Amino acid sequence: MTSQSTAKGIWAFEDFIRFASAFSPHGYGHYHATYEKSEGSWRMESSKLTCLREDIVTPLFSFYISDSLRTLLGKAFRPTAPQ
């Protein structure tokens, strides 16, 4: 608790999503959340996801998506501004 009406929390997460049988991302990280108490109830004010690791799992192989690969893919697929 940061005060009588505010708090912060860090929650670990792991997710595994199946897209048919050919492609499954597997991720790990943390949610960083802030909370505020209002009218006697706690409510989440903000949440930020920090991804620590992502793996791609297929029936034939698995590979780790490194930070540099994630950055490269983000740049390659980032929408461009209209000219």
C-alpha cells in the first residue's frame, strides 16, 4: 500500500495461446498495476505489461523471440504515416 487509498502491485504471468495446431506463442512477464480505493472499494487505475520472454512453439520446432528480434519485427510491421 502506498497510502490509505492507493496501492501498487506486481503480478507474474505466463500465457500459452493455441492457434490451431501449427503456431502457439508462449510468453512470460509481469503486470505492474496501480489501485485506488473509492467509495470503500479498490479499483485498478492502471496496468502495464512487461514481457520478459516470448517463445514460438510449433509441432516441428520452438524458438525464442529475443528483444532484438522483437524490435526488428516491430519496425518491419509498424504502420507508416501517410505522405
